[in-house]
Amino acid sequence: MKGKLIVFEGVEGCGKTSQIQLTQEWLQSFNTSVVVTRQPGGTELGLHLRRLLLEAGSNLIADRTELLLYAADRSQHVEQVIKPAIREGTIVLCDRYTDSTIAYQGWGRGLDINLIDQLNAIATSGLQSDLTLWFDVDVEVGLARKRGGGDKFDRIERETIEFHRRVQKGYAHLAASYPERIVRIDGSLSQEVVQQKVQAILTSKLKT
Ligand SMILES: Nc1ncnc2c1ncn2[C@@H]1O[C@H](COP(=O)(O)OP(=O)(O)OP(=O)(O)O)[C@@H](O)[C@H]1O
Ligand SMILES: [Mg+2]
């Protein structure tokens, strides 16, 4: 099988991490070579950047600095993890990728989308996802799930509800703009039903 990059996207608590785990188990059940990774934090360098970006309390990050730190994480991750894995024929399941930066730093923070597109192109050296699954849930639903889970909110999660609504709008706009690459899944359904949908989409997509 050819290596592929499959990305899991959406607002906080939409189910990315849960679905990535279920998808990994499913792919491994028929001996597919699969790796699960994430942005930020998919490399050793990236783990440091992730801490700087997400640790609550570190609020003195200017918007453009934030954008560049995400880009630095992405560049290292593509070079060190994603490209080698794809070359070996592995399916890479990645928790967030370029669309997160469009949604959060573009729509959320209000930075210029064209500049972010260019920066994403530099950071990835043009490597786009083969498929991006967007788990669409209302921001209130996602944040309530996270609150219920008892996790402490990180720096981004503690942003205003309006910020998260703009991010959600960004995802909707991206899905409408790139219908071949981005598939919307109703993330408000049960985990089992969402996973069935993921499997159906991947089954038709991985054939090629
Ligand atoms: N379809 C679902 N229905 C109800 N609860 C769910 C569903 N999917 C995930 N959850 C629960 O919601 C919480 C958040 O899920 P998860 O961590 O997978 O989201 P996430 O998108 O990775 O969040 P984050 O953006 O913070 O990383 C978890 O407690 C998880 O068990
Ligand atoms: Mg997660």
C-alpha cells in the first residue's frame, strides 16, 4: 500500500484524538503499517514548542510569534516524521495540520490567510494531506466534553467563546473551499457511529 497522510481536524473536544486511536486500531487489525502523530508536538523539538505554545499562563506570545512557532513545529515534523513514514509506505494519522493554522491563527486571531497559506507551503515544503477529516461539532459541545473530562484548559482552550466560534467558521469555510481534500463528519454523533463513518470514508479513499 502507498503511504498517505490522513489528518484529523476540528475544534476543541470534537473527537480527534479518540477517533485517531480507534482508526489506528482498526487499520492495525488488518496489518496496515500506521503511525499516529500530532501537531504541535510530534518531534522532540516540537514537544518543547508545544509546551511553549499551550501551557496555560504563558500568555505573552504575540499572534505572529504564535504563527511562526506552529510553523517551526510543522516544518520539523514534516521533515523528521511525516515524509520518511510516507516514503516507507506507512499511513500517517496526524492530529491537526495546516488547516488548524488557517482556522486558529487565520480565522481565530485574524492574521492574513494568504500569508498563512504561504507559510504553510514553506513549512510543509508543499506536502498536503491526502485526506482531512473534519469533525464538526458546536464549540459549546466540544468545550463541555472537555470540561466533563476534567482536563485543565490549555492556553488556546481558555480563549473566549467568540474566538472558538470564529475557528469553527474557519473550518466550515475550508471544507467548502476544498471539497476534494476535506470531508466533513458530524462529530456530535456517538463515537461508534463517527468511527463507522471514518472507516467507510477511508475504505473508499485508501483503495487508490
Ligand atoms: N462522539 C462523541 N460523543 C461524546 N463524547 C465524545 C465523543 N468523541 C469524544 N468524546 C469525548 O470528548 C472528550 C474530548 O474528546 P477528544 O479528546 O477525542 O477530542 P479532541 O478533538 O482530541 O480534543 P482536543 O482538541 O482538546 O485535543 C473526551 O472525553 C472524549 O471521550
Ligand atoms: Mg486531542
